[in-house]
Amino acid sequence: MNHRHAIHLSLLNGLSKFMAIGKTMLIAGLFGAGASLDAFWVAYSLPTLLPALLTTVITVAFVPRFMASLEGRRGVAVWRGANTLFTLILGLAVLASLAMGWYAEALVGFLAPGLAAETQADAVRMTRLLLPCVPILTLSSILSAISNALERFTLPALEGVLTNITVLLAIIWLGRQLGVTALMWGVLSGFLLQAGVLLWGNRDLLRDSVRPAWDLRHPDFRAPAAHLLPLLVGSAGSVLTGLINQYFLSGGDQGTISAMAYASMFAMLPLEVFAQAVITTYYPALGRHFARGEWREAADRFADGVRFVLFLTLPSAVLLYLFAEPAMALLLERGEFTAEDTQLTAQLTAIMSLGLVFRAFAYFNYRVLHAAVRPWLQVSIGLLGVVVHASLCLLWVERHGAAGVAWAAAFSILLSALLSLLAAAHILRMRWHAGLAREIARLGLLTACLIGFSLVAEGLASHWPSEIRHLQAAWQLALGALAGILTLLIAGLIRQPDVVMLWKASRNALRRR
């Protein structure tokens, strides 16, 4: 069941990211990697900062409590503690948006001190215009947490699809007239649309159970609330990584922040398409097992999920690292996006792809720690990663520039992945056994095959030079795709469990049709 839900979410996430690629191509062609786009990314990071924290906080704190006491129960009285939690968080979001508007200039100056004066002024203006995103996204976070707890995964997964649709339409209709400001209106419209869809999809529960409430002594409020502080601190640590990147990049060349934004989108794409679907669908089950004291079942579910995450992200990381430059050339290099922008973006994408697997691994491990109600353990690991990241940025940014910032992020998430794995294995009382060794060996063999096929593909591509840069890039990517297909065939031959499961699920779906 978890695999089926994960595949369904992966398809929705894939549709969202396919549209995101189209959106990114339009943005690159119209705006390149210049100062105005730098201003937008700085402005975008501030109003979405708190909702990004709250999305994780609400989901991770609420789902285990829901599984323990609210599952299958409805009514305003039953949900009074949960409603108090939601009321408090939404009220904090409104207050935070007002404070951000008042202190926008100081916040932009603190988070991106190296921006030119005109770019900084644009960032302040757009920050204030985007402030309605804070309460809107917080409301969506609450509704998404409820949907995920009820294992209604489709509606929350539509967020990227709806937002990308509105941004694409805004760029097409208003991009040439309004410039980068069109992005802002597209983003705001998309967030409003997503909140409306979630309100409609959860209308039955909203009608029966959800009301404003204020009962700070209720056990269903106090239990998640005790979880909130470490979650806020830990989630702030993960968000701080992006802000640290922005801080150090703001003192670099014009357009460096935008190049990192492009690279982050592509490097994290497999995480958001595949790994996030696995993490989202496995977390309620993990919470249920922990609530019932089913340690063996939780350990089995964790091992199954880790294998699935690695199977989906390892090949993606290999292909991104080896084919980053032709991908950026084919997708982005047109209009205002120059060959120099392609080279920088490809370099950053390749470096950040190395951290892709570790990030997915760490995020899945973190959910185990939260399902086991060990939030401060995750906080300690996450904050240590932030300290390491900031320290490495200080050491490397002056000598290596944007590449040094990307390497710092990759090394810090590697540390977090290793520490969180040790912590999760200890909590689950897991032991190394022959079956686990066999599965890891299979994944290692498949990764080695993919690397070998990809290197052969690169060699073949070099023997077909073309004066048309986009044609050459398309040929390289086609050979890279062939390498991936050959690896997938080998995975089927050696009966890799996830490939077998995907094949059976596809066959059953065709039979039902």
C-alpha cells in the first residue's frame, strides 16, 4: 500500500516538476541570471520562510498524535486540542507577516548584505508584496497536515502543480510587461488556489470538527506543543542552510544567487519527486507502529522505505552529476541566459547532486526520530549540520566562490545523514543481517553499472561533435537516458525488489483498465 501511494505521489510530483522545468526555462530566457532575479529570490525566501518551518512542524507534530488519539474520531469537542494548536499557529503566522512588513528593509539587509542598493530596494518592495503568502501558506500547511494524517495524499501533492500553472500563465501573459514582478503575482495566485483546493477537499472535516479554539491545557494540544519547540528549532536549522547560502552568495558576482536557485531546483528535483513521496506516505504508518509499540514492524517499514529512497535517488544523483552541463545548455541556454550562466549553473548542480542522496536519507531518518518522539535528537543533528555548513562556507567561499558554498552544503548534509542513520537504527533496535547486506549489494551493483554505461555514453557523445550546441546537448542526454534504461533492465534481471514491485503494480493497473 505504501509503495502504491508513493508511486501515485511521485507521478503527481513528477507532473509538478515537469511544469517547473518549463517555468524555469521561461524564467531563464526572459530574465537570465541577473540582478532583478536575485532580488526576487531574496524576496521570495522571506515570506515563505515561516510557512516552510510550519509545514514541517505541523505535519511532524500532528500526525503521531492523530494516530494515537484522533484517528477515526470526529466532532468539535474531540478536536478541541488540535483546533487550539491550529488556532495558535495561524495567529502566529498573521503576526509574523505584519512584523516582516514593518522590518522588511532590515531583514533584507541582514540576510543579503552584499546586494547592490537598487537590487536591495527591489527585494524589499517585493518582500512586502508577497507577505500575504505567510498566512495563506500556513493555512495550507494545516490542511495538508490533516490530509496526510487521514492518508489523503493527493490534495497536498497538487500544490506544486497548481502553483506552477499560475506562475507559467503569469510569465506568459505579464512577463514582458511587468518583468520579474510577474513571478510574484503568479506565486501569490498559486498559493491562493492551493489553499482553496485544500479547503474544498477537507470540507467534510472542516464542517464537522475544525473550529477556532483556545484550550492550552487540553492533552491533544499539550502533547504536540511539547514537540513544537524542538521541531521549530530543527526545522529552522534546515531552512537556515538556504539563508546561509544566500548570505555568502550576495557578496559575489551579480546573478550568483539566481544561478544557485536554478541549480537547487534541478539538484533537488529527484528529492521532491521521488523521496518526498516515499517519506510522506511512510510517515503515518511509522507513527502508527510507534504509537502501538510495534518495534519490529516499524523497523521493517523503515528498512523498506530506505531501500526505496536509495533506489530512486542514487541513479538520479549519478545522472545529474555526469550530465549537468548538457542538461543546463538544452533547457536554459537561450535569450538572456548566456553560456557563462550555463557553466556556473551546471557546476553548482553537479556539486549539489552529490548531496541529493544524503539529504533524502537524512530526511527519512528524521521522520523516524520524530515518530519515536525523539525530536531533540534530530534537532541536535540538524543544528550540528548547520554549524558545519556555515563554518565550511567561511573557509571556502573566498577561494572557491559559489562552488565553495555548494561543497559546504554537500559535506554538511553527509554528516547529518550518517548521524541520523545511527540514531534511527539505535531507536529501532535494528541489526545488520544477510538480507539487508544483499539489498545494499544490489543497489551498489546497479549504481556501478549506471556509472559505467554513462561514461560510455559520454565517450560516444564526444565522437559526434555538432556546431549546434542544443543538438549536441540533446544527443548527450539521449545517450544518458539510454544508460538509465539499460540499468533498469539489469535491475529487473537481478530481481531488485522495487523494480519487481513497480512492474507488478503497472501490470495490475493495466489489467484493471
